[in-house]
Amino acid sequence: MYNNLFPAVNSGSGIPSAAPSRDPSQSLVMRHKLENAVRPLSEISPASSCRTIPSIPPLTEILPVVEDYFRDFNFALPLFLQHEFMRMLYNFYSEREQTKKPGAAWAAINVVLAIGYRTRIVETNDIAVRFDDQKAEKCIDNVQRELDELVTREEDTLGVQVLLGLVMLFQTDIDQKPATILIGTAMRLAHRLKLHVKALESSFSPEIAQHRNNIFWLCYSLDKDVSLRARIPSIQDDDDVDLDLPGVQLGEEDGYLQGIDGCAHFNYLRTRVQLAYVQGKVYDYLLSNRSSKLSREARGQKVAYLGGLLDQWLQRLPESLRLERITQTLEKGPLTHVMFLYHTYMVCSTTLLGLYSLEAPWIQSISQYSIEALRNFDSQAHLCLGDQSLLPLSAWNTCVDVSRKCLGVFDMQSYNCCNLWLSSCAYFSAFIVLLANIVYFPSHNLVDYDRGLTDRTTHRMEKLLEYTKSISFPELHIILVGLKQAADFAADRARSVAKAYETTPPTTQPECISYPPTAFGVFSDYMNRVPVSSCSSRTAYYMLKRSLNGLLILSSPKLQTSSFRQISVSASRAMPQFKLKDVSSLSLQLGEKQEVEVEGVDGGKVLLLNAGGKIQAMGPKCTHYGAPLVKGVLTKGGRLTCPWHGACFNGQTGDIENAPALDALPVFKVTEKDGGLYIEGDEAAIKAGRRKPNFKCSVSGGAPGSGVVVVGGGSGAIGAIEGLREKGFSGPITLISNEGYLPIDRTKLSKALITDHTKIQWRDEDWFKSGSVEIVHDEVVDVDLNSKAVITKGKERYAYSKLILATGGSPRNLPVQGFKVLENIFPLRTVHDTKKIVDAIGDKGKKIVIVGSSFIGMEVANATAADNHVTVVGQESVPLERVMGKEVGAGLQKMLEGKGVKFHMSAGVGKAEPSSSSPSKVGSVHLQDGTVLEADLVVLGVGVAPSTGYLKENKVIRLEDDGSLKTDENFLVVGLKDTYAVGDIASYPYHGPGGQGNYTRIEHWNVAQNQGRVVAHHIVNPSLKADFFTPIFWSALTGQLRYCGNSMHGWDDLVLQGNPGEGKFVAYYCKGDTVVAMASMGVDPAMAKSAELMKLGAMPSKTDLKGGLDILNVALPA
């Protein structure tokens, strides 16, 4: 079943089905209140025919609760179809009072109300109002009365749905018996309804079939979750599931979660199901009866395997939903759901690593007497291996880091009944780990931060406990308070001991604190001074005293072993701090930035910036070619643009926003202390200055045609693939390219004549394997749009759900004598072409004729001029005249002539003649005016045509006159479904300055990659509107030429500042008073600034620029 679990998925309400009946007389146990004893079903569920419905509240009273339920809960866990539920609700209320009867509909209404009351976010300062759970309890009681009918209801799925709702309400309780019985009943009923069988989908409408799937996946995830919490086997066998995961059928909406900014869009239900799979494996491999028979070696292998699954699951979460960022990304409702995921992740991690085992040595040493409270805690969420050594190194670091971030969320999150209901276990877990970490390492470099965090959150937790009725939380709170007091005492004592030794507590702890022999009495001193009145009861007092005895054991010299010291070193390195040189305060204004050296890191630098009001540090160089970002452009909203090639990064997260960079920037927290500024981060990350995107994904199998097929291996392809994985797409991806190598930085072919593809490939083979991207080296010859498959030259068919055509351009040839038959006449598009050119040049000193004064031709001339005799032939009066104008073109020509390049402009080519010494090769090029140019080789730079020859005979696809495909703003091919086109083959509506939505085809590397990213975002979230990006390109023509905008629809005036012939200028191409494009050389970051102004619709007018306005002095709008 795992083969089906990590690709992508489908979605589900009360739906008809057929299955054998079940004996209704079976016993079912339920618990209403946590303190109640378990009662048999017969005592709480008299026959429905003998009952009357309890008084029901007015419809107007419950509608807001129902609305809140669907808005804040059902969107993530789609238990009901909203329109079907509302119809059922209105029908129920429209019946005459005397004809109303309790039943499944009444139960469904009450389960929605119970969840709705618990998840409602009541905006009030009266905490007691936020925790009024009486209405929810009454609704649960109403549902319990209908259990006889629910467990035998097989005419539709309503019985399963209500049972699942009850499981959700009970799954986080200390007493797991009700949840285990309910999920077992729901799972068996789901089996009788055959919800796990894909073959039955065709019997229902697409909406109903999808919803049936969703109901099953809810069953599955709850089954695995309850199994792990209760330490009992799950009901569902993974190998007996025949369904796509939620979200495989692209375009589904159920189960999706979206961030405040609309960007953090991912399928929550699928993510939860994938984590449930891991929960099931944790039980099977480590807690089941058969697992107890495993050898220690076999057990270790299982632990390693499960650790990989957990890491893989975590890596698939979008960057914006990581713990350190979710409070800025998510509204309160979605935030609670995501925190539940992180809590479940912690349950799996701590179970895997044995940190919460009652038998684990570290727990025994912390608390010798408080077993009863810890046992409550353990049975609630934290299960164990029981044979782990003291403090596993990687385990402890991971748990401390996650715990710190969890409590950070709790510190910022508004608290209510829903938080406590779904997330309290995560917060309790985080408390214990952080406090124990202080006890173990009282001088670690984040001890002050952790103490402050636990101080604040302890107060918040006490407020929560004040309004709960469960006795289990206050019991655990006794332990937390004791550990908090002990942790504070340990940290304070460590400082005083260090001071006595005339040292200061080290910020990086090379060893455990070396206390003098007398120092080991500090905990017993503290114990003797703890008053009974500080605890809630005499029992609690003794529990605390025994806990402190355990802490005394931890402080004993006997535990100062080498392995313990290793752990100490690692723990202290978890979040090292480094001082910033010559900076004493956070004084940057909005949109300001500053490059700063990092003390203690060889060559280390960071970029300090104020992005949208948030001051932090990040990598100082663009991850594309290493441009210094301090010279780039930072908007007040926090968008950071590279000064060289237009790569854009989010100034708050470091994430990529625009090509051509593929790696993001690392972000480091900045703190002010002791008169200086410090950053928190790993030394390796500071030195690297880059962060790989979230790309890892495991896909095995999956439904045929459930994935994305990308045709082409260029810039658009890499943009689409990276964008899909970054945005959380977890289905299969197949890339089919006929170039014979992985995607490369094609711009370096003409600029530097690179012949080794491995030196310019963006990613290696292992990278694509890590993201489950299948690379196929073949050529696509046709597309079967009816059956959704592409056909290759090798006679293979590749089915798809979404198709991205990114085949780029094909170099044009000259239709004149000799050019098609003579050797040593080369186009330039691939590494193979470059190698042929370099081989033909050989020992240098060759006569090279370049036909075409386009960017390709001019770049080759610049790259070969130093050691050869280079001549450029062009039809225009100056190079690049159509795009750059006469003044700029003449200046660029002058610069290249300074390197020895000769030009024949306004010239036509007549023919190519063979060499007298080698008749198969070219020997000369004859111009139409009679000029003869000797040539050892010829390089063609006469443009490219859309590479769509494989589509010319296709009866469904319509090609434009130039061979391109017309697309919309999302690059969906017009008239086709699920088919996208990007790069040189795409004509799309251009909405930049002067574009007015006219169809435009742009042959720029940056444009193709950005188009690929737009497609990826649209596939993952079709509701998102495509974000406009300014076209950018660059060229190496003695100096670095930079260009942004688009003049394909013409320009009528040029505003020129500077001298192109001297390699320092800015040129503005205008249509009317609108600047439609600009070019610059030697005036960075003029292009980056202009590109950002164009994007923001704030580019100065031609009139302003003619008046001498310097673009670098133009303020960016807020």
C-alpha cells in the first residue's frame, strides 16, 4: 500500500452503497465524560422507536456553529459534503415537531455541533467563555443515544461519518478505550460499505466517489493514530487498500489548507494520511508483539528506516508551514490543524527514540516517584522502545529543536478550547524536553531564551488548566512545575558556580559543567528548602522531592562519561550564536540592508536587512552566480532582487520568487545582547550562504497517468519540476529530453563555450532521484491528447494527468548554397554543438565567420575573439539594432571591434564554398556584394524557431503561424485541458508595460524558468492567480549587458543616459510616454531597480527620464 501512499490523491458525505448486514446486538463501550466509568451501550441507547427527540435549539442559534465547523474544521478533514449536510439540516428542521425522530441525521447534526463548539474561536477576553464545553458534551450525549442505528446503517455512509466524528472528539483523551472501540466499529462498517475498493468508484458520480474516498482515508488515519496512542493493532491492512491518496486527482479542493497570503497551499488530508502510514509502521515495527522478538540489530534497522520515513514526511511540508513560520502563514483554524500534525510527528519521533519510555533510563533518573503522573502522560501520547541508551544523540537534538519551536508557537498562539483539545499534548511534551535539557545542560547557549519561553508559556498553560475539567492535566502540571523550579535552580546555580571559579558560563559548551565536589549538593539544598505550601498537595510535594532526587543523580560525577560529554557538545551546538562585527544595534529602516562580517567564521558574512518590518540576517550572495545582494534591490515589502540577473528572493523567508536562482537563501535569527548583535545558526550554513529547496519526495507506483510529464530539458522544465516539489506536489514526475544529459545552464554555452555538461548542469542525478523525478533520455514524436499519453521515438508511451511542453527552440539554418552540405558549419544550441565548435577551433588562430548579429552570434564573437580571427556578418546596420537600437548597437559594436572582431553589416550571405584543402569542409563565405570571407569554421546565429515539429501532424493541437502554442496567463494551452506550454514555444498574454495583454513569445532563459514556476503553482493550486514577472535577460559583450521588459510590440523613442561605446550606460525604450523596456551596462542595479518598478507599475515616464531622472534615486513604493 505504501507504493500508493506517497504519490498524490482523491477526495468525500452520506452516499449510497451496498454490503451484507451486521448483527446489531454486539456490545459497544462508550465514555461520555473523562471521569465517568465505562457503560455498556444498552444502558445509553434504548431503541429509537421508543424515544423522542430532545429539545433542539433554534436553527438560527446553531447555524453560526455549523458555519464555523465547515470553515475551520471540515476544510481540512472533509467528513461531510457541505451542501449535502445543509440540505439534511434544513430538511430536519422543516419537519413538523411531532414527526421528528432521533436517528442518523440527528446524530450527524449533533456531531458537527460538538466539533463546532470545540473548534470555535471565540473572540473574547473572558477565558471562561472560550472554554465552555457544556454544549459540546450535550451534543456528544445526543449522538451516543443513536449508536444502535449508526453501527448498523448501510444504506449510505452517514453512520460511518458520525462514528468518525466521535472518534475525532475522543482521540486525544487519556482514556483511549472509547476511541479504540469506535474506530474499530467505523472501520468494519467502512469495509462492509466497500469504501476501500476503487472498482466501485464508477458506480457513483465523481463528487460522491471522491467523498467516499475521503471518508475511507479519514478512517485510515484515525485507525493508525488511535492504534499508536493505545498500543493496539490497527484494523486496516495497508496492502488491502486500493485507492488513490487525497489530492492525486489534480484539481481537487477537499482537504486543502491555504495560508493567509494564499501561497501556503497544500493538501492537509493527504499529508495526514501519509503521516498515519508512518504511525502504523511505528506500531508494527516497534510496539507489536512480533516486534518484541526482533534482535537489537534488526530493531536498530527498523528505527533507522522509520527515521527516514519521518524525515521524508517532514521535508515534504512547504517551507512556509515549518514551525518557525506558521504563525505568520496561517489563520487560527488551520494553525491548530497543522499543530496537530507536528504533535503527531513528535509522538512518532519520541516513540521511535524511546525518550518517553517509562523504562528509559533518562526518565527514571528524572523522576523516581512520579510514575503515576508520568504513566498518565505516557498512555496519552508517548509510547516507547524501552531499550534505548541514555539520551540518543540525534534524538535529543531533534526533540529539543522541535520542542523549542512548538512552545514558540504556543507562545504566540491565542488559546481556546480547540488548542487544548487538539494540541495540548504537543505543548506538554515540549515543556518536559526543554526543561530536562536545561537540567542536563544548564549553561547551553540558549538557556536564557528557553527559560524565558518556558516562563511565559507556563503562565499560559496554567490559565488553560484553570478552565479544564480533566484531572489528568493538573496532575501532569505538578511535574512540570517541579521540573521548572529545578531547571531554574540548575541554571542559576551553574552561573554562580562558574562565577566562583572566576569564569563565565560558556556560550558553547565543550564539556559538561565541571562543578567542584561541593557543588553536587545544590539540588539537595534546594530540595530541603522547597516548602510544602508551594505544591498543590502533600502527594505533589513528595512527587517533586523524588523528581529532584533524580536530578541529583543526573548531576553526579558518575554520569560524566565520554558519551555523556559527546551529547553535551552536540546539544550546545544545536543553535550556536555568532557575533556580528562592528554592529551594535538593530537600526535598519524599512527596506534597508547591510552586509556584515561574522566573527569566528572564516570568511563568513551575512546580509542584515529590514524586510517588511522584520530585521534578520540571510545569505549575502545570490545563489545563481554569487552577486552581492547588498547591491541589489530590496522593496519595503521584503522582496530582494539580485543586481545582476534578476533572481528574486523573499526577504523574510529566503525562498525563491523569481528565476534564475534555484537555491534559496538561509535565514538567521538576529538577537541583541551585551552591546552587540548575534545571529543564531550553523557555521556550515553561514559559510554556504545557500539553502536547498524542499525537493525530496518518495513516489512508488501510483495510479497510471496520475503524475506530470514534462517534455524538454531546458529552463522551463527545471523551473516546473523544482516548483512542483517546492509547492508540495507529491505525485510522479517524468522528464523526457532528447539532449542526452540533465538540465544545464544553457546561457554558458554561447558565453563561455563550455563542453562538459557536468560543469553546467543545475542538479545531479542524485538530486532528481531524491525528488522521485524519472529522467527519460528519448525524443517525443507525438502526443495523444485523448488518452493523455506522450509517445516517444523509442515506441514508449508515458501517461500523464498534467502535461508540460517545454521543448524550446530549434536553431535556424540558412537556405543558401553550401550551408546544408558542408562540414564545420555549426548551429549553437546544445553541449554537443559547443563541443563540435571547440574541437574545430583546436589550437586557436582559426578564421571564424559568425553569421548573424543576434545575441548568440555576438556572444560567440566575444568568447572567441582573443585567440582567433573573428568576423561577424549581419543584415542590420548595427548589431542588435531591432532590440537595442542604433545608438546602443553601434556602441556594442565599437567595444567588440576593440577586441579585434570585424563586422560586415547590412550584408547578405550568398553561399558557402568548400575548402581547397578539405573539400568536405567550408572554406569561405561569399557575401551578396561579392566579398569573400575565408573561414575555417562558421557559426550560425540566425535565430531559433519553436521546436514543435512533433505536433505539426497532431489533429487536436493548433499551432500558430510561427509554430508556437497560444496559452493563457497560467500557460495552459488555449483550447486544451491539462496541457501547458512554456519557454520558446509559448505565446502568452503579456501584461507588462506596453503589453496590454497582447500575445507575445519571448526567447529568454529567465522567462522560461519563471513560466515553469507559474505552471507548477497552477497545478498545485489552480485557484491562485498567476503573478506577473518582468522579463529579464543578460549578455556578455565585453561588459555585462542587462535588459528587462519587452519591446516585441514596438518602441518609438529611446532615452539614452551614458555612452554605450564606453561600456557604461542606461537606455530606456519607450512607446509614447511609457517605458516598455530598458538596458544597462556598468550601472548596477539599474536593471534590477527598473524590473521591480515595472512589476509594481511604478516605472517613471519617458518625460521624467528625459529630464535627467536617475533610476537609482527613484524610491520604491511601499
